[in-house]
Amino acid sequence: MHRIPSLKQLEAFLAIESTRNLTEAANRLHVSQSALSRTLQMIEDGMHVRLFDRSTRTVTLTRAGATMLPIAKRLVGEFYESFGRFGDYLGGRQGRVVVAGLPSAMVALMPKAIRQLSLTSPEVEVKVMGLVEQHALTAVREGSVDFALATQPASRAGLGFVRLVTDEYVLVCRHDHAFAGRRSVKWSDLERHSFVAMAALSSVRPITDRVFVELGITMDIRYEADNIALMGPMIASGLGVSALPRFALALTDCSELAVVRLIQPRVTRSVGILQRTETPLSPAALRLVQELKAVARQMKPSPRPTVRGAVSD
């Protein structure tokens, strides 16, 4: 039976081969010459082969030693390379992160966060998926994503939520609508107007419906869209007004629209990191979360949009 050399023994073999001198090799390894000689003897006894021809002045490889040399170099090199990569993984410098989330939150936060991550961890791969809230929540629960950018769920069983930003609901109407020139509009004022609503599975619809119920408002909802991108053109065509989060406005054409502050009540939604509590995030995912938090801290309140020279607040 041949005894396979340990990593330490392979390193000793390589040091002797590269220096061709036991004293110099021992100094490089910070061991005594006698200890190095014993290590070499253990390798040769375990392998049942002589690896070096030794004289008083020189150390030269035998044929067996020359055959073992590339094997030892490869094994030692692969060991340190592999653990170097593992160290990069532990430090969040390598890995793959999959994130799902509300498209509006993704657009507002994710690009800048990924850009900052790429500067410090260029080898980290990031995949982002814009999903409606229920689908994003399912992806987190099933573990198909590392975390999600979402609003705080009603049921947090097994989930952790960390708020990043607050997103305010605003009135969106045509630029020539009666509301367009006002600084603010009450939610109750919407009752007399046709309303363009988001689909029930969206993160927007449950909040607007709840406000209308709490205020005792019966809305004239004739038109509905399952995609934020459709809302702008539908409102611009004169189908009605709507209440949308400010972040969502980046996903639709607002060139023909006015944005007005909604009051009584002021309605907001918390957007943050949603993850499984029983599964720690990978180091790379944690670094992306840190960058998202930094982007959120730097965000300022949305400027009052200017539409065709008029300021809508």
C-alpha cells in the first residue's frame, strides 16, 4: 500500500525541488533541516520510492521524483486556488445573486446598487426579475430567489422584512384635467371621476381599494391594467385618473400627464428587503443588500414634477 502524501509533505517536496538544497528549503519553510529530512523520508517511505538523489552538496530528482513533480504542483496549486476562490465567496467577491421584486422598486434602487457592487465585487453575477408582488413573495418562500424588493407583507410567517424607503401615492391625470393645476387633491375628490385601476394581483390595487373602503367611497372603475406601462397611455387618452406610487411613474410614459399630491389621508407604502428568516443570505447577497441600503440612504424625496411649464404638487 502506498500512503498518499499530505499537503504539508507535498509543499516540502516542492521546496526541496525548487532549491535543490535541504538547508535553503528548510529556511524557506521555517523548519529545521533535520525536520525537513524526516519529512522527506516519511514521503519516500510512504510511497515506497526514492524521490531525490542526495549528496553532500546537491539534491537531484530521481525519475520517480520527476514524474511526481507535475502532480504535486497541480495538487498544491489547485488547493490554494480553490480555497482562494472560497475566500472570495466568503468575502462576497464571488457568487451569484438572484433577486425578484416589484418592477417600480427595482428601477428605483437596483441599477445603482448593482453598479456599486460591480466596483468592489466585479465577479459577482446578479440576476434580477421584475414580478408582481404575489409572485415575488412566492419566489422568496420557495427559495428560488435570494431575496425580494417588495412591500411589507400582511403575513410574515417565516419571512423577515427590512424597510429601505417610503414610496408615496400620488394622483396621476391628464395635463389638461381639472386636477392638473392643483397643489393637492383629497382622496374623496376622486369619487366623482372615472378611475383607471391596477389589476388585483398588483401591489398597488389592494392599497387603493383599502383607502376607498375606509373613506366610504364608491369608485367608478371601468378600466383596469395589469402592467404599469399601460397606465400612462390609458390615463393620457382620457379614460380617467389614477393613484399610483411615485416609483411606478418611472415605468410609464408621463409626458402627457400631471402628478398631484394626494392628501387626507397621505398614503405611503414601505419598500424593503424581504427574505426567508431560516436561510441566511450568501455573502454576495449580503453585499448587494448593503449597497441597496446605501442607495436608499442617499435617495431624496422626489422633486415636484413639472408638466408643460406648470408645477403640480
